[in-house]
Amino acid sequence: PDGAGLDDRSRLGIAVAAVRLPAGEVRFFHGGDEARPAPRMSESECRSLVAELEKLVGGGHKLVTWNGAAFDFHVLAKESGQPRECASLATNHVDLMFQLLCDQGYPVSLAAVGKPLGLSKAAGLKGDVEMTAAVLDALLRDRGLRWVTARGKVKRWSSLRPLTVSEAMLLPEPDTSWMRSPLRRHDCVGWMLRALPS
């Protein structure tokens, strides 16, 4: 489901999570052990994941996702029982899709921005992580991204730098009057605003 509908749903569970480290290694987190991974991470295992992410951030690393503010961190908040910690991680990380939404007024899929770069989503979570890293590299190199619309047109979005979720929320609201039912910023980050002290 999309992130906006998570508040109304029972817990989805987390089978596996992954982080690409600066040296290029992809680290996986899952329930159980290496020999017998569990189909779902327990609450304590999800809390360990939150602690590992906090350790990475505390060590000077910046977390980057595509739609992590609305989905990944929201699910992790529910599964770990740590909404405040996950909301703090989410507001201080870079969610490239959320930044584009705040600037342009609509979301774009990771597959759409990968296409002009010659990238296609490889199967599995590692493919998503690697593609997000490649898109970040392209944004830093080109100071923007291009994507292919549903009608086959190539659009360009210019951005001087990646913004954290809290920085992206300060961007001026774009005109979305031409859209029938635009996705609002609050649809993505409302759970975070409720979890954090004012």
C-alpha cells in the first residue's frame, strides 16, 4: 500500500531491510539468524535496526531513500514500537521522492527516474538500494534528475542539492490546482509530525 494508507492498516511486518554503506557494501537486516532467517522481524529485531540506523547517523552518515518518509520509516515505527525515534530518523534523512514531491507537487517512481539513466530495477531489495544510490549519484553530478512520464515524455527537475525531509518541507508549495487529487506533503509526513514533540 502507499504510505498515506498505513495509519488505517494493521502492522505489515518487515521481512528484510537493507542499507548501502559508503564503501558500496549492502548490509541486510532480517529476523532469525543467518542459517535460518525468519519470515518477519520481531519487535526487538526492529528496535535493533533502529539502533543500527541511529549509529550510522551518529557516525556522520546520511540516510537516503526513495519514499522512505511515507513508507519505510512509517512501517519501521509501527514494527519497532519506536515512533519518536523513527520520526527523528525520517525528518533528518534525505528522501529524494519526497523532495521532488515538495518541489514539483507530485511523486515520481524510482523506475521512472532510473530509465533515462539506463537503470532498471533489478529484482530484490539489493536492486532497490543500488538503484537509489545511482539516482543520488546522478542528482549530485547533474544537479537534477530526468524521468520518463507515463506518456513517454522526458521531464527534468533541477535541484542544487539533496534536502533532508525537514528542509524539503520548507520549500514553497507548488501549484497543484491542475491535478484532480494531488498527494499532499502531510499525507507522507503526518505520522512523523504526530510522533515528534512540537
